[in-house]
Amino acid sequence: MIKIIKITILTLFVLSSKWSFGQYTLFSKTGTITYDKTLYLQNMLKKQLYAKSEGMTRQWYDQLKDKLPGSVVQQNILKFDKDQYMFEQVKTEMDEQAKFFLEAHAIKGDGIVHVNLATDEYRRYQSFAGDDLVIKDSTLKIKWKITDEYRDIAGYECRRANGLTQDSLYVIGYYTNEIPISGGPESISGLPGMILGLVVPYDHLSYFATKVEFTNTVKFDLSAFDKKKNKIMKRSEVEGRFRQMLENFLGKEMVGYLIQYFLL
């Protein structure tokens, strides 16, 4: 009888251990996600920028269109821990023409995003026009409509949701319930799980996770946000400065397009 009890207790312990491990694997709230960010440069140039350009800018595009690669891929890392996440670019080798093209349009994508979901606070550190800029605002509000379409991303079953930002930018997010953090690439969030796939059709831009790693703890280096020389602005203030600096050179319509990239 005692032997039977011991076996039963041992069996329960093993099952309990497996269940606990499964819970940790499926519902961990701490870890790191690696994304491939793809910018479809030729589509961006031909379908958006060229039509919005004129004068010297259009002449430059005419010279550039046969030299610019079709797309480039940058790697990004997202660290998450319960009610916060940080998203930043990993230094990646890039075609020189593509690099110059992105820098000329202020869409390098080398900023650092930190979101505190508990306080609804969004911060983005970004160098811009010689300044260390921190965009500090509330998290981006997106109207999501969840669909019945699913897609496997990095080994996770992800459900599709179609979203519309406050500026009427259409986005497609693929999220997983197995990571119960309402986060995602850049400032795109608000779904009942982590966004592992993000497509922004108008911007010819996509992010797809390639690796997910769960950990007991994760370290956030937020020192960039604490520099004394930082200039802190809201999104609306940054947009005003962006327009003031670039509209005379690039035109109102094109600057409006580039602002969406900069503030994503």
C-alpha cells in the first residue's frame, strides 16, 4: 500500500513538473524575440515617393531607380518582461545605395522604443537633425479587427488582425496567445498577445519574427533615454518640426508619408 502511494505521489510530481514546464514554455512573460524587418525599397520609390516628388528630387530618383536594390533586411530585437518591452535595431551590413537612400529620407530605423504597458507610456529615442530626440507620449491607439486567418511564424500559430491607426494607416498584425504580452514591433501593440508578424502595406514594410527565446529575467538598457542633452517632445511636436524642416525641400505630401515611417 505504501509503495502504491509513493508511486502515485511520484507520478503526480512528474505530471506537475511537466505541466509547470509547459506553462512556462507556452505562457512565459519574459524573453527576447528576433525579427527580420524588410523594407521594399523599389516599391517604396516607384509606388509612393516618385509620384510625390518634383524638380531635383525627381531627377535624383530617375538616376537612383536602377541602382537601388529591390529590398533590404534589417534585424531587430524585442525584449519583453510582463508589462514592458523594448524594441531596437541590431547593426546590420547594408548596400551603400540603400543606406544613403534611407538616411536621406530620415527612415534609418535605428531608434530605440520603450513601452510601459502598465502606465500606457511610449518613448522613442532617435537621433534627428543633429539632436538626441526622445518622443514621449501615450501608446499608439489602434482599432483592431481580429479575423479567423492563421499563420505559422517562428513556430507559433498566429492569428491575423487588421488594424487602423489614429492617422488611418492600415496595418496587419499576426499575434500569438502563447506570449500574453500586448506588444509588438515599434509602437504597434494592443492585441491580446505578442505580435510576431507585422505588415504595413502603404509603407512597403514588414516585420516577421525568426526566433523566440524565453528567459527568467531580461535586462533593459534605458540609459539612452536619460541623457541630459535629450530633447523631449510629443508626437505632434515632432511632426511639426519634421514638416518645418523638410516641406520646403521635399513637399507637403512626401513629408506626410515620411512622418508615418518616422513615428511608427
